[in-house]
Amino acid sequence: MRIGIVGGGQLGRMLALAAHPLGIRCTVLDPRANCCASDVAGLVQSEFDDVAAIERLASESDVVTFEFENVHLDALHTLKDSTLLPPLDALAAAQDRLTEKRLFRSLGIATPEFAAIDSIDALKDAIEPIGIPAVLKTRRMGYDGKGQFVIRDHAQIADAWSSLGGVPLILEGFVPFQRELSIIAARSRDGRIVVYPLTQTTHIDGILAESITPAAGVSDAMISEAHRAVSAVADTLNYVGVLALELFDCGDRLLANEFAPRVHNSGHWSIDGAACSQFENHIRAITGLPLGNTACLRPTAMLNCIGGVPPLEELAAIPNLRVHLYRKNPRPGRKVGHVTLSADSHEALERAIHPVRECIKQSAQH
């Protein structure tokens, strides 16, 4: 069995590593000869919109998947639905924030208020019912906080339009949430769904910095609602593979922010903290294997190394810490690795996190 992966970044790398023990080999398509996944998978070196290269990848693979959602849809149209998993419709829905929000609403999944914006006049009109503060976003290509402008007073409307205008936009109401959560599910070819525990996420400058699984203080009603929402999205899109749904915890209700049609940073904890990782479950789903157990073995934290990595000897000296480096050059704002840490309780985990957090913070500042 061979899997083709469009994208050879860290997610492609971790997918290939998860496939290897199952006797499954992966080939990635990426324009960089030394991409993250190139030392653990075969490589088709080409741009992502190269139709001939994608067809070559498909010809060498039993199934093709992708590691990021900003893939060129037109280049993938040549592939059969049975060859490309997750399906193209899911990818298309996730690429447009307006389409995504409308999908949520059609499924009865609560979202922040939103409006399509195609002119500064439309922006001014939408501000009134949605209110201030509000977030103006590009409908496409935004990630890790990019392509967004928080409008905090009416004087910033012109600046927001100047900053992002010229492309399709969406205005969303600013949500005074208590915390951010993520729910990850895997859906098989025959429609079976397994769901990981709710994860609490912490972002800094729009980039995921830490996650803790399972999220503490989560009610049964909240768990049920999150499961219903992620399952509804997966079933409606006839999804196959792993997907993540990002949520705002507003105390008395959950609001859906966005979904990712792929393995997700908030699920990295599962490599070391779950019975079966999100990466292995994605491989299982798209190849037709039975899905694995999503149980969290112990409370587990994941901390991203952003911008730089502490000396390996410092990380290796921390008890129970697991290190995952992506072989990426340090750069401000860039995820170059992550670490995971588990403990017997949330309280013990929080105590153990503190020195790790400080170690990572110092490396990012140098």
C-alpha cells in the first residue's frame, strides 16, 4: 500500500511516520527538495498546482491525501473521488470562510454573527448589526492569525479595508469567549466516526502555543454538543479521514470558529497521549483499515516550539518529556517542533508544564 500526500511539511512528515509501522509507504509532493517529510518519505518535487506532477503522484499511490487546506482545487480535479481522500467538497468548503460558516448554520451549529464583505460600503453596513469589536478576515488563505484585522472602533474601518480589501472578505462578530477548544474526529470509508476528547487550546498572536487534553471542567452537555457538531460536518461532507473543529467556549454555549479537513496541530498530543494517534487514524481511515481507539491515556499537554528550539540536551533532561522536531530552520513565528508531557492529573500536569514553558519561551527570545 502506498499513500501520496500533497505537501511535505511537518504534518506530512508525521503522517509518513505513522504509516511506516503499518507497512505503508508514503510519497509527498512538495516544491522543496529538503522539505520536512523528505527524509521519511519519497518525494515528487514540484509546485502544488502542477497537474502532471499530481497525476504522477496518484499513479504511484493507492490513495492521495493532503496535509494543508490551501491546495489548488483545480489541480486536484483530475483525481477520482475514490483516489482523493478526504473528498474535494470538504476541501472546497474549508477553503472559504463564508461557505464554512454557512455550512455550520445549515447544520444547526452556532457561530459568531457574520456577513460577506465585497466593498467598504458593505463593511460599514455590516458593522451596525454585528457591532464593534469585529474581525474582518479574508475568506481564503488565512492561517495562524494571518489575513485578519480586528476593528475596535469606527475610525479603523478605512484602515481595515485598506489592509485587506481587494479580495473576498467576511466580517465576524468578536466573541468574548472564556477559552478555545478543539474537537477532532476520524471518519472511515463506511461512515464510522470516532472522536477524541475535547482539547483546550491557547493561542499567542494567532498561533497555537499550547494544548491540554482532555480539557478540564467540561460538562457532559458540552461534550455531547461538540460530538454532534463534528459528526454532523463529517457526515454531511461524506468525509473520510481526520478533521478538526475549532470552538469557542462561551460559558453557556459553544460557537464554531472553523474546521480543518486534515490532521491538526491541536491533535499532536495524541502521538504520545492517545491509544491511537490522529495521524495513524487518518492513515487507517483513508486506506480502509478499522479505526483505532481515541482514548486519552493520561492528561497530556502539547507545547509548540515557535521560532526556535531549546537545546536538545535541556529538553531531554526534563522527565517524561517527548520531543518532536520538524527539521525546519528557526524563524520568528514558525513552528519548528513540539513537545508533549503527560501526568496523572491536571494539577500535576500544570506543575510539570511550568519549567517546560519557560524553557521554550527563552529559546524563542534568542
